[in-house]
Amino acid sequence: MALLENIFGWNGWSEAGYRTKSGTLYTGIHALTAFISDLKVSHPNYQEQEIPF
């Protein structure tokens, strides 16, 4: 299946998992950590805040 474009404004998600900007595909919990890592790089203000889960 094609990538799901702009989920909440973010590219990279598909049924298979999350593909980082470097092209690596991650699945499961690793997909979430890769997504957060990309988020921190593209939006540096998130590095300064704690986001509770």
C-alpha cells in the first residue's frame, strides 16, 4: 500500500511502519521512537519540552 500522506502533517507512515527521512523502515515501538527522533530534528522546540504520555 502507498504511504499514508501527511498523517497529522507527517509523511513516512505506512501499513508496514514508519520510514525515516534517511529511508530506513521501522516497525512497532521502534517506529514510534524513530518518528519522535525525526520530530525532534525537524522541530527543535520539542527537544526543550517534556511530553508526558
